[in-house]
Amino acid sequence: MLDQLEQVEKTALDLIRASADPAELRELEIRFLGKKGEVTRILRSLGSMSAEQRPLVGQRVNQLRGAISSAIRERIDHLEAERMRRLCSDPHFDATLPVAPLHVGALHPITLVTDHIESVFRAMGFLLLDYPEAESEFYNFEALNIPAAHPARDMQDTFWLEEGVVLRTHTSSGQVRAMQEYPPPFRAIFPGKVFRYERTDASHEHTFHQVEGLMIDRGVSVANLIHSMRTLLGAIFERDVEIRLRPGYFPFVEPGFELDIQCQVCGGSGCPVCKYSSWVELLPCGLVHPNVLRFGGLDPEQWSGWAFGLGLSRLVMMKYRVDDIRQLLSGDLRFIRQFAQG
């Protein structure tokens, strides 16, 4: 695998150095670093490696990502400098002419927080996975211990498509897929968009974002779960935030918990976002139910795990003190421009 990484690095750097077109460089970035790129594909194979090999390959992959990103940025800067030199040498170029106003774009706040979360969990050795938004009824419900007649199906108003396919109601639908794909032990997150057929208000939307987290190992406990959650929230908010853990019911975990965060919009004084309760439901979590482990092909006598479903949209609201979730997907550029950096 290390030899393969060396070959990928050589190929990528040779192509980058030979490129004379910024558009071609962007295509190379997608080819090697995109979600389906060569480096990402190798990163996703870490779960199938031995415990001794995994950290070595993971470290080398991170070095490779950095080397390719740096080479692309340096090549783009070089091409731009060359373009400017050619432009300035043109006798028809007039540097005193006024320029058009520069409009600086901005990453969406969901993108900013997602990137931050991914970097935090990568540092803790988690895989970054991606699963379908149009999901089978089996993975969205049955494999999560929610059979056809289970009352928990009424908890999630579902967009039904054809032939037993649904728009996934939670990123939890990736849990059993991950267990079937990667041999234990492993740890992974899978962020993505989810859909609920429900009435919208300041804190509810029919389309929103979650991040699912899953850890499968031997002897996993609630203490492991709480430590990971505190690490995540501390890194996102860059300070300690007040949380509470209370019992919660979810068919795919046992025991199950609701992790709430003190409302960061009102500071706990009460507002429409927290429904004047001072708390916002942020992170359903718990230990993976034995039935879910069995659907994933694992023996619950040998393996255990924890899982969480982080409300990414609500986390964005708390971090940036957004008082209406509907603003996140409104497409209003005035809202997005507030997050422009520099």
C-alpha cells in the first residue's frame, strides 16, 4: 500500500507540474482528492487493514493529501503570476483604468462546520464515508431494528419514492452499510443531507443535514461515547459548552440518550429556537443495539459499539447564532455573504 501511495504521489505531482491550465489543475484536484478520488479511495480502505498497518498508511495518506494540495496551489499561483507578467508587458495594457468591483464569495456555513467536524474526527482516526440519499427501506428502517409494524416509523414522516425506496430520514441508514463494508474494529463518520415530510418552523426543516458517527470495537462503553462528544463540541465551539445527557428512545441503540446543548442563540434565557426551554436537542446517541449488529453481520457477544446522529444544521445555528433554520437553505446571498472570510 505504501508503494501504491508513492506511485500516486509521483503521478499526481508530475501531472501538476506539467499543467499549464488552471481548469486542468482543478480537474486533477478532483481526480486525486475528490470524494471519489484516488487518495480518498485509499483512505476508505483503511478499515480493511491490520491494526499495525493502519496508522502508518493513514499518516502517509494525510501527508500525500497535503503535498498534492500544496503543489496545486503553488502551480496555480505560478500560472497566475505568469499571466500577470504577460499582461503587464502588453503595450495596450493601461494599469490606471478603474477595475470592476470585486465580489468575494463565501463558503456556506454548513460547509464550514462540516469541514471542521471532518478534520476533528480524522484526527481521532475516523474514516469519512458517504452513502445514498435515496435509500432502501431495509437500510433506513428494518436494519435499524424498525420493522414494518414498529411504532417508531410514525416518529419520522417519510418521503416515499417507488419500489420501497425512500429519501433517507436520517444518516443512521449508513450504519449497517458500514458494518457490512468494513471489518471490525473501525470508527467512521458519514455526514449528509436527510429529509423529513414535516411542518417547518424556526427549528424544523423538511431538508437538513446530519453527521452520523459509528464506532465498533470490543468493550465499548457509554464513557467512550461521552468523551468523543465532548471532544467534538469543544473543538467546534472552541470553548466548553454546557450540555446535558438524558434518557432517550431510539430503536437502533440500547441504552439510548439525548444529548442537549444550552441554546447559544439566547444564552439560555429562552427563544423560539429552543422553544423557550433554554436547551436544544442536538445529538441522539447510545450503544448500538444487538439486533443492528446482527444485521451488520457481527456477533453482539464479541463486538459492541456506539453511534450518534449529530444535528448538523442545529449545530450550525448554535455556532453562528442563526435564529431560523430555514435561512440555511434559503439561497439568500445576503445571508451567505456574512460568512465571507477576509
